[in-house]
Amino acid sequence: MTTVTATDLARRTNQVLDALARGESVTITRNNTVLGTISPPARAVTLREAFERLPKISRDAAEHYKADIRDAGFDDEVRDPWRH
């Protein structure tokens, strides 16, 4: 993490922006007091990556889960949750 003074931020904005573009966080100080930290945005995760991060369950557990869902009596009708 890079630390710059508020004065340096004003003078070297392009360099600070370049650091952010490289994925670095930048802490801004004034009079030796931390004012805040600027961080690059979190990288978006694709749907595939999200599914790959899910914990894996055993085939037996998956079969039990499917059986529980079948036995729960759900139907395929879509209902508006705001209407009664």
C-alpha cells in the first residue's frame, strides 16, 4: 500500500491513479493523520467463477437433497409475492 500526503496527491494525481490502475491501494494523509484510503474496485466475478467457488457436495448428499425437494410438494407455479 502506498501512502501519500494530500499535497502530493494534488501534485501527483496521475501517478496515484496509475498506482490504482495497477491494483494498489493508496492512503492519503494530512499533518500525519490518515484521511482515508483509496482502493481499486473489486474485480467482478463471472457466474462460472461463482459456481466454481461453491463447496462441492458428495453424490449421496446431492441425491438426498433432490429427494427432499421432490418430497416437499413444491409446484412450478410462479406467484407474485406482493399479491395475496
